[in-house]
Amino acid sequence: MPKKLYRQLMRLSVAALGIMFSLGHTPHAWAQNGALESIAKDFDQHRKKALQEKLFLHVDRPAYICGETMWFKLYNVDGTLHKPLDMSKVAYVEVLDASQKPVLQAKIALKEGVGSGSFILPATLVSGNYSVRAYTNWMKNFSPDLYFEQAVTIVNTLQKLPVQEVPKGAALTAQFFPEGGNMVAGVANKVGFQVVDQATGEGVAFKGEVHDREGNKVAEFEPHKFGIGHFIFTPAKGGEYTAIIKLADNRSLVKKLPSAYEQGYALQLEDTGAAQLQITVNQAGVQGEQLYLLGHTRQMIAIADVAVVSQGRAVFLVDKKLLADGIIHFTVFNANKQPVCERLYFKRPTQTLQLNVAADKAGYNSREKVTLDLLAEAGVGKAASANLSLAVFKLDSLQKNTGSSIESYIWLTSDLKGTIESPSYYFSAEGAADREAMDNLMLTHGWSRFKWEDVLGKEPASYKFLPEYDGHQIRGRVTSSATSKPTEGVVTYLASPSKLIRLYNSTSNADGFISFDMKDFFGDRDIVLQSNYTKDSTYHFEVFSPFSDKYGQKSQLPFNLSEELEHELTLRHVQAQVQQAYFSSYSNRIKPANVDSLAFYGKPDEQYFLDDYKRFKVMEEVMREYVPGVQVRKQGGKFRFMVFNRPYRSIFNNNPMVLLDGVPVFDIDKIMAFDPLKVKKLDVISSRFFNGPLIYEGLVSYTTYKGDLAGFELNPKALFQAYEGLQLEKEFYAPSYETTEQRQSRLADFRNLLHWEPNLSLEAGKGNKLNFYTSDQAGTYLVVVQGVSGDGLVGSKVHSFTVKQPRVLE
């Protein structure tokens, strides 16, 4: 592992460890019990090695028409402290269709844990539900279920809508979740449940009963919220139980409950009040067994305790003050250090990022200026700084919601299995008071960050994918052309023809793998990958795609559009076409990438702009007449370059590294045959030059006028291919109506998205004002603001205003 990465991981681990102790873990319990100490040690080793990233994507709208632009902002925080994490410098964003095939992909630069980008949605997309997912290279080491993923709808109004899918049968699914993991006969068991309509993906209201084998009703149940709830009953030994679910529309479902074990462990968690939780483990089996309880929040150990089973039960009392905010993962281990029960509990955050958004008016006319005042607080009256993104879009029948909120994702969705319906509800005013709904959610959605079998008694895993902490990493492989087997020890060179001279090298490992850290590698480029074919000419090169080929288990909902949306679709189609007709020249402006224009070798010792001299038609004349620092010789009928070693006043015996637009040229005869009239500039390094582990005896770099090799023929053994680098950021455009002339313009303004601001910074104690203009579209508009503070507080805010009917053009 690179030293820089190791230091970063260790700093984060030490920070998390400090919080772990401040949360009040119980070292005395560990010292008194070797088994518990061993469990905690294994867990801590795993935590230190498996640093977690959480990536959140603020997508500007939940629904689009082909031809529109999807804008997004990325927030990367560490999974333990939720603070902005400046480790990965690249994020990968994809739009997946219903079959999880990527239809759009981008590499987005991250700086200090944030980045932004966009997709223009092409007319080749079919109408349907899509998902937008995001992850880093480091996150590829873990389950794809941990990638950020959000559903969006894309409608192609240039094509006929697909035939609407009609749900078959009842289309209900029911799942039952015994508290702790298993039902145990002879003791009271709490069983969580979730019943979902597959056609909508939403929970349903119903009446349910539990019947035993003889058909006797032993329990009744109905959901509390979103088709989720729980019931309590005591299964008999050898009993079999069936749930009968009936909906008001006469749909029904019969589902067998999980089997009850005659021996095992049944867990019950009771929130006894403001001070304590009581965790009771009922055991059918060995008496006097020691049980161990480990509780952690985002891999920070908060509770480590021991209890002895007495009269069939063991009781753990947990002080709530020791628990960090968020999801607490309680695990009970038996005497053999095997996990036997698990339960999630949610402690509502005591501090959140409060975003205050106020418009200067409640309603506006068309083409009128809107002024927003924004302020961030870490609780009531406590100033906070924040990095935010803001979208303002029209609320219509296609986009009835605001998509994911950053607090619901960071606190809930990112750590739980399965799809959560309306996760933002749990952070609304109503949801905050609904403790039962949150506890039912903890019962029915399991922990997703790791499995205990991957932690206990095992050496920490080694990871294939390293964080891209210094820019985009291009990975590939070298194989033998004769045997197709990986080849070790081959020095390879990667370059991209350009006026910006960069050269990267890598030596293949035992598996033939090579990797190049491509700092500031932006835009669509051509790359050249080769070895020194004058020495190594029998190799085949391959460049890997950096995008993940693993996909999560979340399924997309069937695509169904009501005929009532015909008017909305027509309006959105007109909006998109008008924008394309009148404002397309403004919508594709690219922000210049802030990169160092200096060549990788720095300031050359000698530099020649050939237009300043008499132009020769033969490269040999140019070198002999104008470049005294490079002697041209012939040996065995082939040209050689011998660079003057300026520091030691001697001549290097070997050829220097020769570059054309940054691409190595190992055959000096080929560069001598190149037309010098195509060369604009020539640089010379007249000393030994160190490039990574390689040493060059001087360097001679030719640059053409366009930086495109100017027709130079590469060696056929080199790999030459197009490659998409980091996405260049586009500027969001919206018209201004400051003057009377602008307001009276006869160009129609049918914008659905009034404003997008991905980089909105608020200083602590200082507000910020933001201005934009309404369009000609009347209706209700939503202002959605999301972001994170430097201290790791996350928050979002939704504000609305109205725009009156557009003025009549004379």
C-alpha cells in the first residue's frame, strides 16, 4: 500500500478510535474477558483496514425529457465521522437502464470531497425508469449495494411511448423478520413485516392474521406505515404458522412464517425511556452460558458487555449516552464467539445542519428576479459553514418529489439493505415524532456494511482497488503476444498526444498488471501505451475500463405513465425544443480546467521556437544547426542523439528520451524522418532526468502546432485508442432580464429548471444571497438545497414559490 494512502487511512482510523473511546466503550470488560477482547480486536483490525466512503449525489430533478441536461453534485464523506473526505479524487457516475446496462458514464473530479458534472440525455434513450449510481475506485472493493443509487424517470417524447406494463396477479410481496434473526419456540417473539405492491414499489394497507397448522388464529397484525409493522406472539414447539394478508381491493396473499427453532436465541430490544435500552436474550438450550454484546455505530465500538444466561435469559442494559447518533448495530455472540442475534437501533441525531432559505416574495411574475437568502446553522442560533448545491425546478405531474435527501441517505439508506420507501419521511417533522415507524424500519432492513464471517478470526483483507488519491488511475495488463500469458517486469509508457506534455510509466507486476496515475487528465483524449519496442517487441497491451462491472440487488419499478400526463409530456417536449432552438449555443459552454500548463519535466534547459529561425525541410539540419546541446551521430547506419550533460560538462553515451507531443519515440531514425515544418517547439533537458523509477540520459521533446502528432506514424506494436478522461465541467446557463429590452425579448423562455448552483459556499455566521430569473412558465417551483458542513453535519431544505401566468406578447 502506498505510504501516502497508508498515512491517510491511519489518520482517519486514529480519529475514529478517539471517538470510540469518547463514546464510552468499556475496556475493563474487555480486559476481564478474553473472548470479548478477541472479538473487539478482530473488529477493530477490520475497521482500520476497511475505511468506508459514503458518496451522495444531488441530482437536480427526478424526471427528464430527452434533450435536457441532468446536473449533479457529488459529496464524499468518510463512513465513520461523516466529514468531507479528501481521499478519492475521482468519482464514477453512471445512468443505468432497467436491465442495469450503463447508457451514460462519466468520471468526475473530486476536490476536498466534492465535485460536479452533467449528462446531456440523448434522443437514443427509450422512455423508462433509470437509476443514477455513483462510486469511487476504493468503493469497488466492497459490495455494489453500497454504491449511491437513485431512481430517475426519462421520457423520450420523440418516440412512441412503450406499451404500458400491466401487473400480473396480485403483485404483492411479503417478508417477515424475526427480531434478532430467528424465531425460537416457547418464548415471545417480535416479528417485523413488510408488504409491498410490486407494481408501485410502495407499501400497502391491509389486515393480517397468523394461523397455526390447525387454522387457529394466534395473532393479528396490520402495518403502521409504508406497509411495515410488527406483531408479537409465542410459537409452540414443532408449530408451523401461516400469515394471511387481505387488502381492501380483495387482493390477498398467503405466506408461511419462518420456522421456529426449539433451541436458539430470541432477542428483544426495549426502549425503556430517555436513559436506557434493555436487550433481553431468551435462550432455549444450555444454562449458564456467557453471552457477549457488541454495539457499534458506523464501526465505532460503543458497547462491549458480558452477561450470563440465568433461567433461560440474559439481560444487557445499555446507557443511551454511550451511543453515537445514527444506526447502532447490536450483535450478541455465544461462548464460541459466533454471532447469534443482531438488532439495529436508531438514535436520532442531536445536531443537524439547519438550512434557512427565504425568498424575497411568495409569488413572482414571469421574467422577474428572485432573490434567495441562505443561512446555515448547526442547531438553533449556532453558526455553521457549509458547502451546498441548489436546484430550482417546476413542480409538475412528472416530478412530484425532490428525490433523495442527503440526511436520509447518509444516516439511513447508505447503511441498510433493501429499498426504503420515502426515506425523507423519517427526517421530516412528522417522521421525527414517529418513533414506531423508525423502529419498524430497523426491524425490517438489515445491516449492509459487512458480514461477521469476514471479520472474526481472519486477517484483514487485502484490497484490489486503491483510492485514486492523486487523480484518475488508468489500469491495464501486459501479456505475451506468443502465449497470451501475463508478463512481469515490462516497463511501459503511457502518453496522450497534446500540447500539454505528460508522460507516465509503469512496470508490470507478476500478474502483468500496470497502472498509471493520470493527474489532471481531462476531456476526450487519445492515449498511446507502449514499451520500448527496440528492446521489447513481443508484448500485447490492454487498458481496462475503470467502471464497476458489479451491480446491486435493487430493482427498478415498472414504467407506467398515466394518459393524464399527456398534457404535461407535451409541455415538457415543447420546453425542451424551445430551449434547444434558442439557447443551445449557450448551454454547451465548458469551464476551463484549472491545470498546470507546464510540461512534466518543468522548465527546459534549452527551448527553441523553430519559427524564430530559418526553416529547414530536413530534421537533421535543424538539429545540427540550431540545437548545440544535442549531438547527432550515426552508428551502424542508424541515427543517435547524444545530449550534453551540462552539470558535469560531459556527453551522455545513450540516447535520451525523445518525445513527440509527449509520446515516446524510441527509433531516432523515425523522428529524423519527420517533417520539421510541422514542429513548433523543441525542448531539451541537458542532465539526467528522473521520471518515477526510470532515469533518462537527457530528454528531447518536440511539440507540433496542434499537439496531435501531425500525421506521425506510431509503431504498430503500440496500443492507440480513444479514452475519456475526467469530465470537463459545463457552465449552467440561464437568461438575465435586468433591462427592459431583455424583458421584452420575443424569444420564448420555457425553462423548467430555473437555476442550478453546484458550488454554493456559506461562511459561518454569514448569509448568502442568490439571484436568478423566472421563465415564462407559470406554476409552483421548488428550491432544493442540500449540503454538508466541515464538521460532518448534513442537511437539506425545500422551499417553494409561485410564478403567475406569463405576460401576453404584443
